[in-house]
Amino acid sequence: MQPTRFYCTLLIALISVANGLAQGINFGPTYEYETRKTFAEFINQTDANIYLLRCRNPYYEGNLYIEKYDNVLNLVSTETIKADKGRIIGVVPYKSCFWVFKILRSLREGLFLINASQYTYDGKKMSERNVTSFAMTHYAADGEIILTVSPDKNRLLFYTDFIDDTGIPKVKILVTDSLLNSKEIVTDALQTESLEYDVDQMETDNNGNFFMLSSELLDLRPEKKKDRVQHQLIYHLAGEENLHFEVLDSNQIISSHLLRVDERTKQINIGGYYAKYEVPWIEGSYHACFGLQPFETVYYTMKDFTDTFRRAVIGERMFVRGVDLRDYDLRDLVPAQNGFFMIGENAFTAEQANTNFVYGSMQTSYKTTHHFNDIIVEKTDSQGKPQWMQVLKKKQTSVNDLGIYSGYFFVAGKDSLQFIYNNLGKDADTIMQQTIYADGRVASSVFLVGKNEDISIVPSQCRVLPSGKWLLIFNRDDKFQLGLVE
């Protein structure tokens, strides 16, 4: 085959793949983007409708708008939840309803009145019910709200971590019973030498039990340049006040970690990255598993990254210069046949302040550059031991946009992971796809190409619906558009 003919055939094949995927997307109409509706979040899907929450930004500033779309993605109606009665601090969807949490007012220093409202929709209108208010002390901006529903009761959980008046790190948990009566539980950090104590994640199972992943940074030998290690605490909250925990003594600095509850095996799986010293790069990964009956460690494995893998991630030239893996966060922990996929992403921000004099007045502008680069995928076996690691190359950079068009949307199949992301840069009209299989093979392709237009997905806002369809959110020439993939 002649070279020219070969490349033409290859080009036609790529275009055919892209068009085939594009034809598999059912696009809805385009709508003008509004500043008050920049952010979109999936709420619920029924047989006839899809519900989205729209608001100004991911921090729920301003009013909330609940939009109802039909099966062909036409906007049917919009309901408004006004923010004039308090600052919204969280929205938690669950099945056919969702909870909205607001801080109504400060009762006194360190004590806040928080309102929890449950909203439901019957296909015609949205109604508010089961409203409750409670006092929460030491509310912190990074507090998180968790809602769990067991077969016979609704239960809410709210937590925050704080430093008490004596300087001791503590965590406060507020848990409700089925009547939404609340009770506070306070626990100290394990060690008086704790420098930091953070609650990192909350999960729940189908039986109304809560599981909390936290960590505390210890200064064991302050007289020797502050050699530090980090404990991880896995809390199990059964019932309404039976709180106990297990400790993973890694003797390392944990850079990021995640917890997942596996209802099939009745186990808790935890994965993460660690560093050996106080340096900005990661040294390896670990995986732990806990049984629930009784609550105890099943296995715990740790393994340093190999030089071969480091070279593959950062390149031979940078490896020789001594540059190492850094700024990688664990994004997800996905069950696979006989093990797990651990997914990490290289993501960081750089901030710059510029000061200028305009007509004799000093003005300062700020520039935040968001970087979302390579993805690393590690496959473990059923005992948490690494089987293989792969790096999926991508490079995404944007300025002052919260990085909303960066990152990726992924779909977990039976024996594969599909990653879909924007090809930011000169090919801004191209959306890429990479598939990685259970044996480590990687396949790359073009997912969608705009026709004389700029088109991007908003990865963090895309979802796999309960029906199994993919709900994709697009920015098409600065207009809002939904798409469904069967």
C-alpha cells in the first residue's frame, strides 16, 4: 500500500469512529448560558424526566434552580429555591428527593443554627417537607453533610473538625434518628502530639451505618528536625452513638486516600498514595481492606513505585534530572474482577498576583492557572497487591475558570475503564477517549469533533444515570447543551 493511500485510509477510519460515536449521542437543544446557572448537577431520573440542579458555582452561592427535562432533553420547567433565608452550605440528592442545608444565623460565637429541608417532586411541582433545624457548634467551611437512608428510617450525619480551646484537634459528629432528632458526638485525636487532624471522607452502607476516613499528622521526634508520620483512622459509627475505629500505622505521610464501601462483599476498601519524607512527590501506593462483621483488618499492602513506572510517567529526561512524581491525587477506587482499579490524576494550581498603577491608583489583579495532566491507573488483585500500572497522557491548562473544562469523565465497565476528556489547546474542538482494559491494554480514539464550532464537555458535571445511560453536559459555542449516550 502506498504511504499516501495508507494515511488517507487511516484518516477516514478515524473520522468514521468519531462520527459513529457522535451519532450515538442524542443531543438536546442548546440554551443560552446564564451567569446564575453556570454550574449543573444531576439530581434525579424518572421514567419520563431528568432533573438538574443549576446555580452560580459549585459553592451553591445564590439561588438554586431545579430544571426538569423530558426524555428528548427539552427543558420543561424550572423551580427556584431562594437563598434569601440563609447561606446554602450543601445539597444532598437521594432517590426522588434531595436535602438542602442552610446556615440561618449565628446564635453566638462558635454556635450556628442550621436548617435542613427535604424537597420532593411529583412530576408536576416541587414541594418542601420534613423541615428541621438544629444547632451545630464549631462549623467549619470544609464540613461535609452525608445523608443515608436505611430500610426503616431517614438519618442525617454532619461532621466538622476543629481545634478546641486547649489546642487539641477534635472531630464533632452530629447524627439524627428517624425523627430527625439530633445528637452530637465529640472525639479527640488519638495522640496529644497531633499537629493536624482532618476528616477526609464519609461513606455509608445500605443499613444506615457510617464510615469515616480521617488522618492525623504526628510529630514523634521534634528534637530531630520534626520527623513526621501520619496515622489513618477508620471510624465505624453503628446505630446512633456506638463509635469505634481502627488505625492504619503506615509510618508514612499520606498524600491522598479514599474509602469505598462494597455492599457485595460487606467490606470497606481503602486506597491511597504515600510519601516517605516531607517532600512534594509520592513514593508509592497502598490498599487496605476491612471486614464489617466483625470490624477488623483483612489485609494491608504498601508498595513503592518502580523506576520503570516513574520513567513512563515523567519521561526519561526528567527522571535523569531528578524530577519525581508530584501533585498526584487519588480520584477514585473502582471495583474490578478480582481486584480494584486505583485512578490518580496530576492536578495542581499556580497563582500569580500582578500590581499595576492606573491613573495613579494601585490595582492588583490575580491569575490562577489550573493544570490537569496525566492519569495513572493501577490494577490490584483481590489481596491489594499491584498487578500493573499504566499512565494515560493528557495535558490541560486553563486560567481563571475553576478548571471546569479540565479533568475527565470516566465510565467503569465490567473489565475496562473509559476516560473522556477535552483536548484543550489548539484542538479545542476535539473530545478524546482512552480505554484501559483489565489486562493493562490501552486504546485511544477521538470521541467527538465539532463541525466548525468549539465544543467541550464539562467533565465534573457528567454522570452515569441510574438507567445506565451517560448524561453529558456540553458547552457548544458558549451555549449549554445536554447529551445522552445509550
